[in-house]
Amino acid sequence: MKTFRFPGGRSAYAATTVFLTTVLLAFSTPGGSAFSAAPHAGSREHKTQFSRQDLRGIVADSNGHPLPGATVFVYTAGPRVGVSIFCPSCYADCGKLQATDSQGRFHIPSLDGSLIFRLLVVREGYSPTFVPDMDPLRNDTVRIKMTQARQRDLERTVTGTVVGPDGRPLFGATVEPFGVRSLGGKEFGNIAGLDPLAVTDRQGRFRFHCPEPGAMIYARVKARGLAARVVPSLSPHSGGAGNRIALMEGASLQGIVRDSHGRGIPYVMVEVGQADTDMETFTGWQDIGTDAAGRFLASNLPSSRQVVVCVKMKPLLRLGLGALRRIVKTGKDGTVIRNVDIVAGKAATVTGRVSLSDGHPIPGGTPILLDRTGTGDTQEATLAPTGSFLFHGVPAGEKICISVAVRGYPQAAGTPGYGRFYYDIPPVLSADIVNKAILITLAPAR
């Protein structure tokens, strides 16, 4: 999928989505308490004891021949059950690594059996390989295949070094190219000739290939325990010395998710990311779970930046709650902003109907997406045969986008708020959104 720049610096995705509907849910919930005095469902913490287990495996090439000298990283982890109250790379086992022996075998000892792991395997001359869903309790030998990297000309080879706050090289940092700037303009997404990933070696060096010698590359650079960074100007002409990227610790936020009675809400997911989501600077979203008391700690965030803090809709559905996002400014590197509290209130329900202007039925299985503007939080549903849709758990008072696609049916130009790139409905009042469904019309393409 490619992303193109439109006037005003706004990015839009050239995908199959036909239109984008913006609705301001500017209403308050009806009077009266939205909550009972009963404890939250799931508020009691259930812990299951899992033993620690070794993870063994074999790394081979695409023909099945063992690969000695490959390095296997325990890159990230997540809980086997429930949500994570740690960042994915903050678990104690993350950062463990082993090199394969002469038979391609590796052995990573004593992994926490309550976690599921994601491995990263690197070897000179081969494409870096991520291996998800590694379960240490399976007790079988993991078999990982690597693909040999293609050899290309040096004029299209981008090299560089990634270092930490102390200036020392970082081993296992990832460099993810995602955009190209050249005389022909800017292009983002899946680009022919641009390698999708590079991983630094023990000297912190990385190498990847780009489409043309004169291109400038946008890349997202990440390493465990450090704040991610977007570098907008990597070039094959800079050489290893010129493309030196320094990562810092970043800042942290500490807070609690509460209901209107002040009770912490346990085991819900909090998402944090830059308020400026421009493709050229955005480093990504970080998901973190609340603990048994509703507390959360988000670390390694961009320092001295405005960030969005929001509680995801799905975990709150069981409680009938929704929480407005907050915008908070982080501190300097190494600092913690405390008391970032989020209060959840009664959630809204968004209903509507999609119709085709020529009277044809909506194709079966047509998806519709609700997106909270300025966050990475979404809900997806399937249109009913009548075209109707229903979303629960939407935070009351936030902007949302509703997008749907039917092949051969772009948005109808006569629908209120029609626009060339965006489909905008003006702000509506409580009675309008509660008592009147959102009606969306699509017309056959000319």
C-alpha cells in the first residue's frame, strides 16, 4: 500500500477504502450513574504458576542446510493470558541471545512459561527473520528457515551505525525503511527495490538496499529499552560514517485508569503515541496493560513531545465504558510524568446504514471500520444484508472516522459533506446521534 501526500501536509492512504466519514460525538451521557456498586468483572487477579522452560531450535537455509553463526534474539514477549503491563521488550527474558553452533542449533535457557515470545534471527548474508508465537512450553525443537539476501550494486546500498545514549554500538537494533524521497517526489509503503528491514551487527552496523542511487530514505529505528526514532535522510552516498544514528532512553508516563467512582480498572489496554501522526515523523504506537489496580507505566517514549494516551475500546466493552483520549507532553530523557489519570464514563453507541443508490444489495461480508481520529484504536464490524451497522463502546465526545468499501461504488457526490478526499459530516448534537442513524450512500462508478 502506498501513501501519497496531499495539499496541506495531510497524508491519505491510497487503498480500497472508498470514503472517510468524520463525526464529532459532542454529547454528554444521560443523567444518572452509569455504574453499579458491584466490583468490576475480572477485577480479581488470577495467577497461574508456569514453570520456566528452555527453548531449543535449529536455524537452516531455504534448502534445509544448517546455518552456523546465526544469532537468535529473544526480541519481545507478551503474556500467555490477559494483557501486558510491561512494554513488549521490557520483560526480563527479552535481550537473551544465542549463536547457533556448527549444526545450526541454539539453546536459550530458562524462559518464563507464562509468556509467548517473538524471536529475531540474524546472520551475515541472510535476510533478518522474525519468528512470532514462540511457546517455551511446547517442548519441541523450533525449526527456523532463513532466506539468503540478494546481492546488489554498491550505489544502492545504504550503510550506517546505530549507537546508544553512551555512544556505544547497539547490537540487534532494527532499521525499518518505509519511505523514499527522490526527484520524482515522495512515496511511502511497500516500495519495489527497498529492503523492508535491516538489523545491526555487534559493531552496530546495518546495511540495506534502496531503489536508486540518489534516493533519500525514511527509516524507523528501534532498539530494546530505548525510544524509537524516525530518520528522514539516509542515503547510499553517506557511507557508514555519515549514517550514524543515536538512540536515547526517552521519557515515561505513569498513570491510572479509573471509573467515575475512582476505582481503578484492571487489565485494560492503554495506547500511547505521538500526537503528530504525520507519516514522515511518526514512530508508532505503544500498547501497555493496566495492572490489578488500574495503573500503567509507558516507557521509552519520544522526549519533550505531545503524545496521545487512550484506553482501547475493546477491553472496556465488557463494562459498557469508554474513555476520552488525553494529550500529554512528555519530559526530557530519563524523566517520568506522573498522575496521568484517565476517567472512563458511559460509552456511546454508533448506528447507521450503508445503501447503494441503484438499489442493489450490499455484498455479503462487507466490512466497515470505525477509527478513533488521532489514535490507532479501531473497531471492525460486518454490514448486515440490509446495510445496517452498530458499534458499541465508543467514547462519547471524540471524533471518529467510519470507512467502508464496495467495489465499483464510490461515495455518492450528493451525500451531505461530500469531499474529494474526505467525507465530512458536520458536528451533531446528542439527539441527532442517538435518535438518528448515520446514513451513508454509495453510487455506481461512472
